[in-house]
Amino acid sequence: MNVGEGLVLLESLLQATCAGLLVGGVYALMCLGLGMIFSVMRVVNFAQGEFLMLGMYGTFYICSSFALDSVLGPLVAPIVAAGIAGLVLFGVGMAVQAWLLNRVTGLKTMGVPGDGHFPQLIVTLGLALVISNGALMAFGSSPQGLHTPYSSRAWEIGPLVGQDVSVFVNKARAASLCVALIVAGLLYCFVKRSSTGRTLRAAADNPVAAVYVGVDVQRSFRIAFGLGCAVTGIAGGLLATYLPFQPYVGTDFVTVMYAGVVLGGLGSIAGSFFGGLIIGLVQQLSGLVLPAQLQNAAIFVIFLLVVLLRPQGLLGRNVERT
């Protein structure tokens, strides 16, 4: 390999790493939402991809209906719309938990075979089908997207080596990464520092003991499910700024979410975030040697290796539930 080929390989590697971090940041946020639900409620939510899709459509229609682009600009408007969509999904998630999942989760399932996991799987799968098909009737099957000028623009970093090696950072994805880090940081501080966060951790560790010390476990479950839906919805809104979407887009990302949560460690909220980040890096770096059709295969090769070598995940622990 001559010097020129080495520089080309180095540039490709740096570019793929940068793209992996940008994509992985949003993946990490969507995994964080799913990890939040599982960490507190121990519910495998098959409808999480559909809440991601609702976040995409919510961001799209909020931007277009209120003409936020003309008020806030094409960079800030989708971010604000994604935040509003997340707030709406927080309320929707709390309502879904209170009216539907509450009947098959929590203390009501103690003593039931499988601790109620079988009804939970059926309920969330049915919810996913209802939401996706309802979205198809409401929004149609035509792909949509938030076409902002920043999705096709990039900053050039470099040259880093000589005059040839540079890295290009997509502006829309960079903004999405910054928002994802801010949202993840706020959620982490909320869970670790606030009184409500302490009740969430108590309900996750031992719901029966939490009831005896005065914790409203059902309220904690509602908040956890609402937060999980909201965070994943915000991630969907960020994805909508540079990816087209349709009512069944959630199925494209739900496997990524589950792989990231298990990779980081079931029951670990921080592990869910880092698991999603690793998924993004593996996906982009594998593109250097594999065709696009096999990138997901590379993700699951890494996933299986981690499961074989460390079954509890990278940050999961066998003795702790959160």
C-alpha cells in the first residue's frame, strides 16, 4: 500500500467514524427511551418503533402547520417541533400505560405465570399494529420528510494530515447529535437527582417494598412509560430532519433499539445510550468493507459476540436492576 492509498483509507476511516457518531447519537436516544421503559417497568414494548414514527409525523406536521421555519429558521424549527412532539407523546404514553398496560403490568401480575410477560407481549404487539395501520389511514403511504437546507450541507474539518485528509460533518446530523446529548443528560440528571427519579428507581428495584415506604408504583410506571415514549419520539423527530419516513418506518428501527438496549445491558439506562452509540459506529464502519444490505448483519455479529462474552451487556450488572 502506497502513501496515497493509505491516506484514502485513513480519510474513509475517519469519515465513517464521524458518521457513526452522528448517527449513533440519535440511535442512542431512541434506545434510551426503550431502556427507560424496560429498566423501570420490565416491559418489552413492541410498539416502541411506532412511537418513533409518531414522533417523526408529529415533528413534520408541527413544523408545517405552524410555519416554524419562517419564525425560528430551518435549523431550530425541527428541534423545537421534535420537543413539542415529545411532550405530546409523553401524555399519550402516560394515557396508554394507565388505560391499557396498567392491566398487565406491575403488582397486578405478581404470581401470574411469567410475571405477566406473555400478556404484555401480546398487548404491545397489538398496539404496534393498531398505531401503524391507523397512521397509514391517517397519513397515507407516501414517504414524507423535513427537507431542510442543512441536511445537504456539511462543515469541513481539516485538512488533518497534509493537504489531503479532511472530514465532513453534516450540519443536520450534528445538530441532532447535540440535541440527543442534551436530552440524554437531562434525563440522566432527572433520574439520578430528582425526587421523582428516586421513586422511579425504587419502583424498579422492588415495587413491593416501594409500596410499603409510600411510593406510588403505578404513578412511577406511568411516568416511566411516558418518558420512554417522549424520548424515542424526540429521536424520531431528529431522524426526520434527514431521513424520509412512512407509517411502517418503526419496524426498520425497532431491531436497532432492542439490539442497543441488550448490548448496553438490560436494566441499565446509561448502557442503553452507549449501546445505541455503538450500534451507529458499527453500522457505519462496516460500510467500509460490506455492502449496505449486510450492515445490519455486522451489527448482530457484534451483538452476539457481546452476549456470548458478557451476557449481562456492557454496562449491565447481574445484581442490580437499574
